Amino acid sequence: MKKWLGLLFTALLLVGVLAACGPDKTEQEASSDAGGDESGAADGEMPEKPEKLTIWMNAEEKREAALKSITDKYTEEKGIEVEIIPISMLDQVEKLAVEGPSGNGPDIIFQPHDRIGDLVLQGLIDPVSLGDKKSEYTETAVEAVTYDGDVWGYPAVTETYAFFYNKSLVKEKPETMDDLMAIAERDTKAGEDKYGFLMEAANFYYTYPFFSGNGAYVFAKEDGTYDINDIGLNNEGAVEGGKMIQSWFEKGYIPQDLTGDIMNGLFKEGKVSTVINGPWMVREYQDALGEDLAAVPLPLLDNGEHPKSFVGVKSYMLSYYSKNKEWAEDLMGYITNSENAMTYYEMAGEMPARKDSIENAAIADDEIMSAFAEQATYGEPMPGIPAMQQVWEPINNALQFISKGEPVEPVLNEAVQIIKDNIAASGAQ
């Protein structure tokens, strides 16, 4: 999510030079059934087992512990040691560009799907073969990791955002925007730092549903391909969404320059009835509110449409520089199989990207996590192409102007022109 901004294109020249020094790329026949059964054997003969496989994993204690629990079983079953090196996802990209060509990189990295375009452009990852297992992951997850006709990762985690509310302040589930606005009107007492509804409304990542639900889009998409020349962030639906967001500020429902930290603090203190946020906040909110915490999908818009939230998919990806590509795929398939996906969910608290996991009772019977699972079905993958990196700053600046009362349509027109100019200047596709 907002955590998933790609590497800036200013680094591309250095990366291109380093990649040119790397080994020649050879075609690899990947397993079409990697990690899928007890043996993990591929269709056809696997190469000799390596002594060790290396994964760069996002540096976070619970996620590392979950992955170690899974890979310890893999080592026991396959006799291959798995080294987990904690490195933040953003740092992994730059580090792989430097260490990969020298032979010090990993076999596998862990990345959000919206960086795939940059990683492919820089030549840092190789495509993978999900084979028959492709149907086991959600369609949204597979779509997210597909770029330029190839699949570039084993989907592990699905993220979107939903609607949290405090049951001690809200007695009935809010289901529509009318419900939400009624709560905002009733409970907002800004002078007492009390609000009926808060969200980071000047952050495009979170406000996208209120644009897309009215017919806006980032880039037009046809047959799986984005048209970067067709930007729908200033069309009629975008203007309608912008005006709705502006009205929240005009009515005092959302204060100017609200930050995520302030919003979260007020919600945990019981001063806010409802907020829009992601599953990464569930445990923190639960610690503060206990059984009063609840969640539902985003409220229906006035047109009856479900808001289309951005969906992010974090995946295990195959390093271009790995010398053990078949076994790396075997391990990625093993980590994301049905049993291990649920192990990861139970230990790390992150939503799996598998169909059977989302239908698992541990998630389906969980009122809060099932809200995120349902909302993900209404969402769409964040565009995972390099041009997307030119969208964030102009549209977030536009939202700042809109929040302060500037006319919506001219502001969006200017933002879209800046996006187009930035794409042209960067050479992004």
C-alpha cells in the first residue's frame, strides 16, 4: 500500500550498468507444480539440490518468525537449508541491483506487486511458472503479479482497506454512504477532538475508491494491458468523487492536514466512531478497543456501487541472479501452499492470496478479517507498471488543494497534465 512506492527512475542508469556486468540470462524450465505436493517434485527431473537457498524477507519480527517456521519444515522435508535475511522491501530493490551481479544476492526476494514493472525493467527478476497451481491463487492476485504477459511472483499476501468502527459508538453496521454521513454529522465535535468519520482523505491510496466507484480510473486497461496515454483521473466520475471528498472538509467532518498517526491515536482513544484503514492496524486497534472493534467492507456509494479499493499483493519473486532457479520456485510454491499460507496468516496476521485460505473458517468466521476478504473482491490491483510511480505525487498534491477548497475540475485537469508530462520525461511505460 502507501508502503509500496517504487524505486525512483534516477537509479536506472546505475542499475543498467551493473546488470550488464551480470551473468548471461538463460532459459530455465521452471516447475509447473512447484511446492504443490508432499514431495514438491517438478514435472520432469529436478537439478541437483543446492545446499542452501536464500530469501530476503521484509524486516518485521512476526513475519520473519512465520517464514522461519515454514522454511524449517522445508529444510526437514527437502534437506535444503533456507537462510532468511531481513531487509526492508524498499531496500531490497537497490541492494539486489548492487549485490546480484557480484554473486552475493538472494535466490528469492519479497516484494509488493506494484514494483514488478520497475524490477522487470531493471532486469532484476525472472518470470515464474505457476503451472496448474495458478488456479489456486485468487484471480486478483494472479492479475496483480502478471506483467507484459508473464507471471513474476508466487502470490503470498493480499492487502486492501476496509471500514473499521467502534461498536460502543456505532450500534448498527454502516452499509451505505448515507449511513456514514449520518454518523459523521451526529458524532463530529471537532472542538473536543471527536469525529464520526476519519480517513486520510488527501492520500490517493485511500481515496481511490471514491473516484473509481464513480467511473474514474488511473490508466485504461484492455486485455491485461494498460494504456498510459488514457488517464481517467479527471473524467466526470473523478470530478464527482473529488467534490464528495471536498465536502467532507467543508463540513468539518475531516480536519485539514490530518495524519495517519493522529487518526489512529484518536480512534484508539475512543474519540472516533469510524475510520478507513488496512488490516495492518487490526491488532493495534484490537489492543486498544477489544471487543468494541468491528469492520465491514467500504460503504455502498450513492449510485449503489461498491467502492473499488486498491488491492496490493505481496509475492515471492525469483532473482535473475539465482543459480538455483528450479529449487527456488519449489520453495516459493511450498511457502504459499494451502497449509503454509494459513500458518503465515495465523502467525503474521496477513491475509493469504489463495482461494482456499480466504474460504478457511479461521478467516471466514472472523468478522474483521472477512470484511477485508470481501472488500478485496470488489477491488482492483494497483497498476504494477513503471508509469504508476509518476501518478502519486501529482494526484496527492491535487487532493491537498481540493481539501483546502480549490475548484475540483481545474485541479484534477492540472494533475493529469503533470502526470502525462512526468511519464513522458521519465520514459516510463
